[in-house]
Amino acid sequence: MLYYINISEVIYKMSYNAKRLLAGAAAVACAVSLSSCGADTKWAARSGDTELRAGIYIYNLLNEYYAAMDHMTDTDTDVLNITIDEKPSREWILEQTKEDLRKYIAVENKFTELGMELSDDDKNTVDYIINQMWPVYGTMMEGYGISEDSYRDCYTNSMKNDEIFLKYYGEDGITPVSDDEIKQYMTDNYARVNYIALNLKDADGNLLKSDGKADVMKMAEEYLQRAEDGEDFDALVEEYDAYWKDYTGQNKVTVDEDEPDVQGQIIGFEDAEGNTITLPESEMTVSEGNQNAESPEEEESVNSGDETEPEETEETEAETEETDSEETEETAAETEVSETEETAEETTAETSETAAEDSSESDPEGSTEPASHETVIKKGSNSPSVKFNDTVFNSYGDNEFRIIEDDEIYYVVRKTDLFSDETYFDTNKNSVLYEMKSEEFTAMVDEWAAAVELTMNDAAVKRYKVDKFASSN
């Protein structure tokens, strides 16, 4: 996904390739000193006049090591003892790393061929990112032999990759994509919705029987009618949320034993004499047993990760990468590598599915919130449910209200114009463009990379072994 930075507002959105620079670093929680004597290992590969630092090789090797973990099964315990694409994982990792270096050089060559230069804003962006991230991850990277200069090279290369993408498909590009084409793609693949999610469970989390479901449907129909009559939809959403919290006891309070008459009462309700209950904030606490009451719109998040066992290697130390200006200080640490949810799958361009799911960056899905309960959903996703998604995209017109019956929730839904937020198109234009053209662009970069003649420094390849990453687990 493409990045955009406004230095004055300190707002930036990084490309997928740039994000890989952080993902690999975040996955590394220990530093292994790479120091040894012998042949020159400051460089790892050459192509024509381009020479790549050893740190660039090590960084891509590390990314491919974590990418290999995606191919592990539940019974695998060591990523270096598995088979990937009918190859031993070590061989696969090394081949993928060499391919990464070819793509790196291909991007550099194409950038020069097109007569492109990074703008002052681009350079400021590089400085900003390095200044933010190196103090956090620098020690860990140096431990693996990745210098700050190598980190800067990798980030700059990913920026050039994105600039080339825009050179081809942006306005006035080589093969430009028009705004109308992008808007049509958005219309076909994204929808703006607002909904009330009426839960079909009781306060204890049990599914309701037929009579209970009928009561919920009656409530849904009343909300639907009120919405169609013009009541503010966000206000209706908030009304139901408040009702659900009351129903499940999330608004109940406990007080001192010397005030038993209001024990368990609900905030804002009246007592037997008609007086509104108003307790000091210091006396209001959530009743035990209600703290985990289920919310109808709450989503579950499941984290998983594979942890590999350490593997003995013949070498315990290798050479830390030396930069042109100075040698990187050799360090060693004894902490363990932490589990990570993200593995650094690197292609020169991100697949459209990944671009669509990465809503924390510049993703059209959920990237803007013009109303407090409004969201944008992606066609074919399970957000907020498969049936909900299918119904909205297959039989729903703009500015239409409807009830969607799902297994555990009745949804009162309003679908609105995707572009009712005037900033939506401009905010998401380039990320959608990337989604549209990433596969085509990836194929082009692969062709450029295939033409690159690469000479590897065997001494560096032998010295910086992937086993070092496994031994730190």
C-alpha cells in the first residue's frame, strides 16, 4: 500500500514494502553479534555499478526467514527443517533473498532509467521515518549486522518502488488510471453502512428461543420504522447500545453496605419513591460478573504464532556489517526472540487482498468515520458477517433501510452513498489504485528483476547464515 506524508501535520501512511522494514524489526527481540575474521563481507551483491551492502542482504534474509514460517504446519517445530515448494527451507529462503536483491536493483535501475528523483519532501520523509524508528530498533538491527545506512537504503528503495508505481498509473502517468475508473472500482467493491446490531442472546449469553427472537424482531421493526420516518440513525444506534448495557447489567453499580436500598440499581433509573439515583462517582463500580458482558458489536481477535526451537550452528559469531564511514559496534544479547503475528512476506507490490485488509493504514474499508457508527465494508469480506456482506452488495440500493437476519444478530441497516463523505475519494484514491494495479505492477517488476545480472559475494553468503536467526529463538 502506498504511503503519504504531510510533514507539517506529521501524518504518514507507509507503503507495504516500507512497512516490511518495521515488521522484520519488530519480530526481532534479541541481537546476535555477527563478527568474524576473513574475507571482505561488507558487500553482499553487485550488478553493474550497483553494490549492495551486506546489511541489505541480511535484512532480506531475515524477512524471508519469517516468511518461511507461514509454511509451517501445526506439527512443525523448526522452520529450517521443513520443505517449501518441494525445496528444503534453507534453499527456499536463500533463493527468495536473492530474488529480493534482484528486485531491489531492478527498482534502482528503472528509477534512473525514467529520469526520476526523490523530491525534498520524499527525502524529508525518509529522514523522519529513520529518526523515528532507528532509536527503537537500531540496537536489534545492528546485532544482526544491519546498519542504519542499510536500513535507510531499504526504506529509500521501497519509496522509489512506490514512486515508479505512480509514474505508471497516476495522473499523467505512462498508463494512467482515470478518477472515474477508480470511483467505479470503489463503488463495485466498497459500501458505506450504518447499522444497529440487535443481539439474539439473553443477559447470560444464551441464544434466545422463538418467543425471544420474535420480541427482538419486533424491536428491530420499530427501529426500522423510526429510521424510515427520519429519526437520526446514530441516535438510534446509541439508544440500543444503552439498552443493551442496561439489559446485561453493565450499568449496574455497587455501593456501601450501609445503603442497601440502592444496591444493584441501574444508573439513571428512579427508586421506589420516584427519585433519580445519583451516586458519587467514587461509589460507582461495575458489578462483579457483569464486567465481561457481551456487546453485540464486539469483535473477537485471535492471536497465534509459531515458535521455533533453537538450532545449534557451527559458527557462534560473524562479522557485523561495516559501513563506508564507520564500523557498526558489535553487540550481543541473551534475550529470546518473541513470537510475532506478522511475518514479512515480501513481494515488490502487495496483493489487492492484503491492501484491502490493512485498514490501519490507508485502507478504504473503515478508513473514514464521518459518523460515529458509520463504517465502510469490503465486498467479499466477513465484516460484520458473511450474510450481512452478501446482502449489502447483492441486493441493496443506496439510502435504503433494511433488516438483515443473521444467526445470532438482527441488523437494522442503512446503506448510504459511498462518497457522502467528500474527503473519502481523495483520502483513499491511491490505495484503491494500488489495489487495482498491484498484480500488474508486480508482474512488471518481476520482468525487470529477471533481466538483472547479479553477482553474489560468496564470503558474505557463507558468513551471514540463516541459522543465526534460528539459534536466537
